[in-house]
Amino acid sequence: PPVVAPATAVTAGAVAGAALSDAIDAGLARREAALAAAAAEARRLAHNGQRRPPPVAVEVVGVEPVNVRLTAYPPAVQIQIAGRTLSAGQTIALKPGSYRVTLTLPGCPDCPDNDETLVVTAADDGEDKNFTFRYTPATLTFRCPEGGYVVDAKGKRYACNSSHKVDVNSARPERMVFSLFTAEGTLVRDRSIVVKQNDDIPLMF
């Protein structure tokens, strides 16, 4: 005859399952509350002109950590996460959750830290998480005939006689080429200029 589990065993299993579910729900609720508190604190500090607090982690309780490899460009970037400072390419064990990440570029005093958010899930075990350091854009004002437009080497288009934020890709000055076109799309001339982060340059065509 089939074996029937005693009612007490079934009840105990159900109680244990409910307790585990309640614990996970409580952990998720604490995670959401911590995220909301961190966001509110960041808004308060930003309003007061202060820097963000050190990186913090919000983890989901009751789950095992996973190994993720943190990569960054340029490779010299240092990564601060969960109270640790890592070099690009290192692996760290993190529980699934949301983490604040700070990217620092040593040797570049003019490069402000980058703040990022990393979300880790159980499916990320053994995966790479990639970050790219963002340099402070330059501001270029293109002085050219009304109706014309300027195009950079990547094909991005800028209106004449207005200021634009232009991404830079290095802490060092870099040469950029911009091309002036008429409203009808005829190439007028090219201009080459050396740009570094946070520059404010009027460019005459």
C-alpha cells in the first residue's frame, strides 16, 4: 500500500516553508527600504552640494553569493564596491542585490569619480560586469553660417551658433576633426582642434 506521510509531518513542512517565504519577503522588504533611504540621502546631499557617501551594498538575505568579475576601461580604473577597492579584472563574491560602485582613475586629479549602480542576480555567477570611465565632457561652440551644421568624426551632428557637450575619451588632450556642411549638405571645410576634458572652446569656421 502507498505510504502516507503523517499529518504532523506535512504540517511541519508547510510551516517551515511558510517561515522561509516570510524570511525572504522580509529580506526583500528591508532591501527596498534601504534602497529608498540611500536614494533619499543621495538627493539630500546633492541638494546641499555635498559628495555622495561611501559605496554601500544592499543584499538579499537567505541566498548564496555569486562570483562576478569586474572589468573597466581604461584598465587603470580602480573599482570601489561593498567596502573594497579592486583593480579592473578582479573577481568578487557578492550576494544578489543592488550595489553602489565608484570608479576612480588614479593619477588624474582632474578626473572626478564616477558613481554607478551594479545589480547582481543569481544568474550572474561567473559573469563579467563591465564599466567605462566617463571623462568630463568639453563644451564647444560652433561659429558658422546660419542654417549650416557641423559633423564630428563619428557622424554626430551639431547645430551652428550654439554650444554643445562633446565627449572626450582620455585624460590627455586629443585631436578632433569637425566638418562644416551647408544646409543642403555640401561639405564646406574641415577643422582640426585639440580638446581636453572640461574645455570651453569657441570653434570658428
